[in-house]
Amino acid sequence: MAGGWAKDGAVSEQIEASISDELARLKSRRAPMGESLTHCADCEEEIPEARRKAIPGVKLCIDCAQERDGAQKARGGINRRGSKDSQLK
């Protein structure tokens, strides 16, 4: 059900567009390539063999990888494509 001037299915289209944008962003991230390191590039702690087999080309231990991932800017979870506030700015 659409309201106002929006066509039927507009909300679904907004959700699908948001999902597509996020998937494209995740796919654009560079994956590790090449041979895995035996020791972490940051802290020089040994990287377990199971991790090296699971993620080819891994360069960081689990702790350093989690720290680096947590340091990335958090993204807001609000879909602002069709909100009235985004149209007023």
C-alpha cells in the first residue's frame, strides 16, 4: 500500500535499493590476496594454521583484524532515501 504520490511497491523498492547499495559496498572491499603470513603484520603474533587455511592471503591475527574492523566508521541504519526530512534539506 502506497500513500500520497508514491506508487505501489515504493517502500519495497527503497529497501531493495538500500540492500543493493550495501552489497556493492561490501563487494568493493579488497579481499586478502596471495600467500598468508605466518605472523601478524601488526603485532607479529603467530597466526593459527586453521585461520591461514580458512582465509587465503590473511595478514592479521584475529585480535588485530577485529580491532581494525571496529575502527571503521559505523554506518547509520536509517534509510533516508525516501524520508521527508532528507527532501527538506
